[in-house]
Amino acid sequence: MADLGVNIDHVATLRQARLGIEPEPVQAAAVAEQNGADQITIHLREDRRHIQYRDLEILRKTVQTRLNLEMAATPEMVKIAKEIKPDTVTLVPEKREELTTEGGLKLNKDHKSVITELKKAGIEVSVFIEPDLEMIEFAKEIGADAVEIHTGRYANLKKQNEIDKELERIFQAAKLVKKSKMRVVAGHGLNYHNTHKLVEMDIFEEYNIGHSIISRAVFTGLAEAVYEMKTIITS
Ligand code: PXP
């Protein structure tokens, strides 16, 4: 049965809109866990637009499931990860001007030393990449433990024939990740409608979902929003 990672960045986005103390991401993490989250995911960005260092520090002490830190492969972030020791680090690309993570990470030889250093610190390393077979083979070569396949393109497509083609690309990519003995994860742009098609593939071990859960929570409350998504991914 697949796990649900709930990304709580946008609870912090709302707090940062007033630079105040509410809503509290730590409280969101606890509610998410009580309602089926198997993991709490956060992205500490260089510009600190939502999650702050203090969130990471407190969440490390309070999260009862697993903590997944999304981060850029920079010396600053590697140092922070080694201090905090999340259960998993997901390496992502990061651009200051982007609204959200655009596209997967273009892995290169330099990522090998980052992966090695994090693994030496006892942290599982996942890489967030496009459903690209060559990139998946390279991820294996440089020591990644898991691959999170970027589902953003699938989520944005409108034409059925293009959606079907992208789903097939994602499926082939997921099969290669599994065959390569890495954990296979999906994330980005997933919501209460488009996640079903991925669940039908019966191949993903984890989904990381943020924006749609937090958006729904505005109307239903976070407990129900998490519970409903958990029901979808375990159906
Ligand atoms: N996975 C990764 C690696 C991400 O960078 C993000 C966005 O922060 C997500 C999943 C969640 O995406 P969304 O907020 O669109 O559900």
C-alpha cells in the first residue's frame, strides 16, 4: 500500500503573508499525521519564502512518522540537513524567480558527492526528476536511494491523447526505477482528480502532495482533506 507524504509548505506561506505566528505548520503536521499522513514533507528554500529553519528544527522533534526535506544541493543546505537529519532528503532544482519547483532536477556528476555525504550521515536520498529513462539510470549510478518522478507536466496537460502519452511515459519511468531497486515516488501537481490514474498503475510507493490538500483544507479542514487523499491513494 502506498504512503502519503503531506507537503505543508503552504501553511507556512499563509503565515509568512503576515510574518506572524499563525497558522502554525507544526500543528498542521500533527493534524496530517493523525489523519493518515505517513510522512511530512517540507521545502526549505534559499529565499525562506515559506518554511523557516525553526520549522525544520521543531518538526524534527515533533514529527512522529517521517520527515522529508526537499532542498537544493547547495553547501548551505547540505550542512543544515546534516545538523537536522531528516529521514529523507529530496534533492530538487531551485530558482528564486519560480512560483513552484519547475521541472525536474538535471542530475550531473557533482550530485554524486552530495548524495554520498548525505547518505554517510544516515539520510535516505531521493532525487526529483522528470520521467526520463536516461536520467533514472544516472540517478542509480550516482547512488540515489529513491526517485520522485515529477508529475507536473501530466497535471497540467488538457488534451486526452497527450495525457495518455504522458501517463505511459510516467509508467515506463516508474518501472525502471523499481527494476533499478530504488524506491519509486510521485509528486507535483497531484490533486483529488488526477491522482487516481497514478494509483491505478499500482507501482508508486509514495505520493508527495501539498497544494491541493492545503487548498481543500480551507473549505473542509485539514483533517478531512488529508483523510480523503489518503483514501484515494490506498483505494
Ligand atoms: N514533490 C516535490 C519534490 C515538490 O517540490 C513539490 C512542491 O513543493 C511537491 C512534491 C508538491 O507539489 P504540490 O504542492 O503541487 O502538490
